[in-house]
Amino acid sequence: MEGSSGIAGASGLVPPRPVRGFRGVAIVVVAAVLLSAGGALFYVLRPSGQPVATLPPGSPPDVGNTTPREIRKLSEGQAILDVPLMTFYSAPALNVRGFGTSAELSMSSSSAGPSSSFTFVWDQVTGTNLPVRFSFDPGPPHPYFAKGPPDGFVYLPAGECIADCLRTGWGDATQRVGAKLAYFVIWRMDYSVHEMQAMRNHVNESWLQVNFSFSPRVEGTEGLPAPNVTSPSSGDLTPVGGPISLHYGRGLPWQYNVSIHQFAGPDRAFLHSVPPVDLDAGPIGHLTAVLTASFSWGPAEDDLLGLSGSDGVNVTLQFYLDARFGALLVRYLD
């Protein structure tokens, strides 16, 4: 029959249900869903348990780390550092007519290649049972200092070659017989000491942090012994190469020049340290730390040593490295 529908049953046709019957079913279904969600929510946040935190899929695991925070600032101060960077030596006197010698140290920076550099690290800290970390602040753009390894920094003696610079250099030389010289810098270090704390893998860690920076430099050369560097002892000298014999007859002028790069082995790192530096740590007392420099010879620097005479020579030379700095020197074997 048009306009009616029904389901055949034992007692005939059943009249269609009113529209409100479907609404009632929807209400029952929604109530069931809410009851189920409410039951799950109660299960998660039930009074007898702890709230369960879930991370979105793909989130990194919680490793229990927090950002370091300052507990208190302990002190601030200044220290003057007199730092020898390199030694260099001319030849000792030789009993020949017209004898002369020269020694030349050079360092450079290039915009297209390597630059001379010294890497410094603070270590051997005393005065506290807490770990001590050093944090270098280069401050405004500075052509001589740069960030380096942890607890350290890098110093560029010829400066950083930037902007329109292609190459910049520093050098010093002497023709004085038997000269023993040190190239040095004097820095004023500004520092502050802070007590720090952070959580690492759910464990609280505490340490002292020394923030430091340097004022404009003073540099120069002076004779040995000098502040924080002595003349080399026999134990400081490492022979390089074999003996070299010079034989020129009477009346013959002669000249012999060498570079540090002519010898095998000088490309290793040379280490030297300044005496412990005292740092005021306020209520904790005083800290001391040793500043150690590391240097390796490369194409951006050189150490040249020359000998000459005007009337023959008969001598055997042995070259050495100053094992503290890497500088070249010569001694006579006969």
C-alpha cells in the first residue's frame, strides 16, 4: 500500500514505528558511549592510582634532563695572564771569520686557507670538590679569540682574516748571535664564578661554572729567561734529523738555511702550560686552574734558522726542537 511499510509477522502487518523511536535509540547509544568513555577516564584517573601521562606517537623519550640553571653567583674578578706562545733561537757563536746568524718566526691567517692558531684548555682545577666547567665568552667580534673545545678557547696570533682580507701575518726576527727569545702575550681575563644545577638522567647534578673573557692584548718578544718560561734544558731538547757537516775551504763564503718544515716530526702537537691561575670563588674560597696551550706546525707558520760565514768552515751541526714549544735550534758537535 502506498505510503506505508511494515514487517510480516505471525499476527500480520506491524505498523511503522514513530520517528521518535529512532531518536530514542540514538540517545541510548550516545549514553552508552559516554558511559564507556567515562568509565575509561575513571579507570585512568581512578583515586587508587596515579595519573597516566601519554606521549604523542613519535615523541622523544623522557630522559630526565633539564636546562642548566644558576643557583647563585659566587664572585667576579680579574686575572692577568702572562702567556709565552713560542720560543725561537739563533745559532750560537762559531769561531769562523765573518760568522753571522739569523732566526725568524712567522705566523699568518688567510681567508682561503689555514690560519696559525693556539688551542687553550683549562684543567687541573683545585679548591673544590665540585666539578668545574669553563665557559668562554668571546664578547663582541674579536679578531684574535674564538670559541674552542670544552673548557677552552682558540687564539689566532695573526688575527682572523675576514671581509676584504686575503692574508695577514705576524713575524719577528733577530740577527743577534746566540739569541734566545720568547714570543709572549699578556691578557687581562675577566671572569665570574657561578654555582649551577641541572638534572641529567633523573639525577640532580651540581657544578661550578667559570665564565671568562679577555681584554685587548699586549704582545712582544723578550730574552730568556722570561716570565713563565726558562731557557731550555737538555731534557727539553729533542734531536731532529741527523748530523749535518759543513765543509767550505778557506776564502770561500758560505751560507746554510733551514726551515722547521724540513724536519720530520715537527707536525705533532706541542704542549706547554702557565703556572696555576688563582680565581676568587667568593664564599667557597679560591680556585686554581692550569691553562695549557697546544700548537702544531702547519703551512701558515714557519721557523727559519740561518748560519753564514765569509772565509770557509768545517763544522758538524745538530738541530733540535724545544719540546715545550716546537721551536728550532742548533748546536755544534765539533
